[in-house]
Amino acid sequence: MDARIWVTRERGEIIGGSVMAIGACAIIGSPAMVLWQSFQWLQYGAWPNVMVRDALQFAGLEVWPTGWLGLNKIIDGLLDAPLWFALLIGGVLIAWLGSEVPKLLRVPGERRFSD
């Protein structure tokens, strides 16, 4: 099957919009996480540090050592980042990717009104 037949402009825009919506949810999750941490601090007097590693452990995922010390340090540094920051950066990157999907799936030679 020819990819130009299967991937139409409308399907590319639907896929891109769906990916952008996932990114938007992650971006919204970032201030929601800070708001939850603020309420915890007001209630208990201690700021709960929620790291990416904590979220992965909560989801039942485990990161195994690679055997390369330098790579392990990079991975540990990323896993020890605050979850709100990872949600913000990840959401922005996912939303940007979603905005680029329709351009990537566009059929060569196809003209749009905005061109």
C-alpha cells in the first residue's frame, strides 16, 4: 500500500492534534504537581520532593544499570530531577512534536491554502 494513499492531510492533522493534546496534559500536570506539593507543605510543614524516579517506581517501572559508569551518572541525574520539571520539559517537547507531525506526514507536492 502506498503511504501517500493511507496518510492524508486530515489524518496527519488528527494524529498531530492528538500528540499535542498529550503534551498539553503533561504541561498542565506540571503546575498541578507544584500546587499539590504546596498544599502538602502548608498541611505538614515539609516540602515533598517528588522525583522522576519516584514516579517510575510508583508506576512499577525499574531502571537497570547499564554497566557504563558515565551513562549511569547521566541516567541517575535525569531520574533525580523534580517531576514537575520533567513534566514541563517533556510536555513542551511532545507538543512541539505534535505540531510537526502534519508537516512530516504531508504528501510531497500537496498544496495548502497557507502555502
